[in-house]
Amino acid sequence: MALTSNDLKQIRSIVNEEVSSQLAPSETRLQDKIDGVEQRLEAKINESAKQIRLEVGDFISDQVLPLFDDLATKSDIDRLERKLDREIDTNIIQNNRLGKIESTPTVALELKKKK
């Protein structure tokens, strides 16, 4: 009994059907496992991303923002410099006036008597 080309085609077709029918459930189970793993990984990644966002937010509020509060702005520095300049000028003017008053003969004599 010799196999003809048609016989080989039929055998091939039957084998392909059998293999496909056997693989279909395995492919479905494998795809289900892959989907489950993907979902778990996505959940873990989302949880990690959430944790990282929280930690970054805490770092910014605890470490970075206080630095901004401690830094003086250019306008703060300019305001303090103007204030110091006014105080120094006022002190110089008052010392000059006091020197003139103390150098007046009558006042100088009174100051000598108090010592």
C-alpha cells in the first residue's frame, strides 16, 4: 500500500487539527497566566509610583520649601541695607550734634562739674 499525495495531505490536515486542538487550551491558559502577571506587575508599578510620589512630595515639603523660607530675597536685602544706612546716618548726625553741644562752654562746664 503506497501513500499518495492526497493521502499525505489528509494525514497532514488531521495532524494539524489535532495539534491545534491540543494547543488551544494551552494557549488560553498561557494567555490567562500572562494577563494575570501583567495585572500584578501593573499594580506593583502603580503602587511603587504612588510611594515615590509621596516620598518626593515629603522631601520637597520637608527639605526644599524650608530653604525658600530661609532665603532672603534681593528686595529684603535692599530694604535692610537702606534701614542700616538710615540708622548710621542718624547716629552720625546725632553724634555731631552732641559734639557741638558738649563743646559749648556753658555745657562743657556743667559736664565737668557732674564728673
